[in-house]
Amino acid sequence: MHICYVLLSPTFGMHQYTADLANRMVQFGYDVHLVTSARYPGHRYLPAVTIHTPVDTRSSGFSRDALQPAAVRKVAQVIQDLRPDVVHVTGPHPWNIPLLRRMRRVGVPVVHTLHDLDPHEGSLYGFLLRAWNRAVLRLADHILVHGVRYRERLLDMGIPAERLTCTPLLHLFLGHTWLGEVEHLAQVVRYEPCILFFGRLERYKGVDHLLTAWAMMNGCDAGDVRLILAGPGDLERLWPGPLPPRVEVHNHLIEDAQALELFRRCGLLVLPYMGGTQSALISAAYFFRKPVIAAPSGALEEYVADGETGWVVEPEHPPSLARCLSAVLSDVDRLARMGTAGRAWYDARRDAEERVLRRMYDEVAGGPGLS
């Protein structure tokens, strides 16, 4: 089978997601191409993935560089010339809509991932996202989502079940050069007295609630436990003034080696999100046998077996988060047991995901398409 992935954004996280799909399909023997921006992070993709960069986009949003109809036509022609059995559009971009129309006209079946059915809190383009989603749902042959609640919501909207596939987000945060040794590295983990928050520092991820909870813990007996914030973002905008004690900040894009070290050392991962849709970080924590604490934002609670692989805490409520953090970090044996359960959760769903994705591509490529 010939699969063409399309990601017109240079956004690193979207490329991490796309690379995981493309790299695995290459390993299954598929002929895999990627049509993307010249600014793509090449170190995420296996050399066997053939890359095409007909454009040089700078963002995934509604920005000035999206107003280039000639560039849209150029991308569409590159895709058509590849003669794919199926196209998978993996991330948002305004050009996706005219591309979907073009692919429908020429009879090329398209899968489109919808990552966000609702805009993140504080988004300036919420009404545009909803209109864009409606167009994608109308034009794409098949929709991939990463939460059962989103599949059910689309069914309630009248999208036929045969046009929907749902899998959890299970990709790691590593480039392809680590693929051969990451499993060995994940076997040797520690449970140090540190809590890890990993990823971009954004308001919708509840960073201020986490720091408030942390300050409450330090008002009691937090011992030598540390909170690590690892990722780029404007922390001063989220938390003006001095940070509470024992907060370690790595305010930059975290490279693979450092990310590996953080996940292997931490006691647990915390995701106090209040407007997130889903996150692959829960699966990454499970891969490294670390439990998680998450707020029930979006589909996050679907990824956590409460009391078995982690804990689901009351949303936007720092006291409950503080109580949970204080209660769990002192019991290393419990963290290890829950981390083992998390790894079993990950392995079972990773095996199932591979079967589901291959079946999805086979059915979409061989199906009659939409009228």
C-alpha cells in the first residue's frame, strides 16, 4: 500500500505524532511518503519515509502565510503525482479544506485526524476552529479521533460509525535514532522524589493550579520532594512573582536525551489540564513505568485507570491536587506497582492500535469513498 501523510504545519508536536504513524507503517512494509513544510523536523522520521517539501509554511494557524492559493495548488499536485492509495492529513492547517475538496474531485480517499473538537481555553480562533471542523467532517472520507468521548460525540452529530476510528494517543517523544534502544532504557527506571510536568507551559494546561498546589504542599511537610517544569513557554505570564520552593524549571524545548533522563528518574507525571483534549504524555509515562496524576480534561481520564495506573483529581482544584501529591510520593513500592500496571495498559493498547490503523487504511483505500 502507498500511504501519503500530509502535514502542512511545522509544529513540532504534530510532527512527532505524524512521524510515529509514518515510521510504523514503513516498518510494516508500506510505501510511505510525507508532504510537508520545508521547516519540518527531519530527525523524527526514518530515512525510509520519502519527504516532499513543496511549501515553506511557518505556522498551523490562521496566519498570513496561509493566504497563498498557488501554494495550495502546488501541494495538491504533488499529492496527486504520488498516486497514493490513501492520504492521511494528520494536523490542522487552513489549506486542508481546499486540499480535501481537490482530493475528492480526483477520487483520492482521505483520512483526517481531528485533534480538537473544541478550542483550547483562551483561543482567539475558537469560532474558526468549529467552522473548520465542520468542513473537515463534511469533506474527509474517514475521521480519526483519540478519545471515546469524541467518537460518541461525532456519532451524536450524525457521522456514520463506518467513517470513524478511535485509538488512544500512544506515541513517544523521541526521534527515530532512539527507536532501537529506548526499550532497553525503559527497563531501568528510578522513582526519585520528584514530580514531572512535561510539555509546553500553557494556561490551559493548569500550570498555575499546579504551582498553587505545590505552594500548599510546602506549607506542610514536603520533605525533599521537587517539582520539575520541563518545556518552553512564558512562565512569568502564568505565574508572576517568585516561584515556590524546590521548583526546578527547564524553560526550553527538551531534547531527547534530557527527556529520557527526566522520565526515567521522576516519581510520577502530573497533567493538571483544564482545557486539553488528549495527551500522548500519559502513554509515554506508562512506557517508562511511571504513574500519572491527571485532571478529567477532555479524554484524559479515559487514559487513566484511577487507583491502578494513576489518579484522577478534581479539576481546577489545587487543594485536591496537593492532597494527592502529598499522599503518593512517599510510597515507592506503590509507584512501582502502578507503573507496572501502566506499562501493561500501554502494551495492550499499542498492539491493538497497530491492528486498528492498518485495518483503517486498508478499508479506506479499498472502499468506494463518499458520494
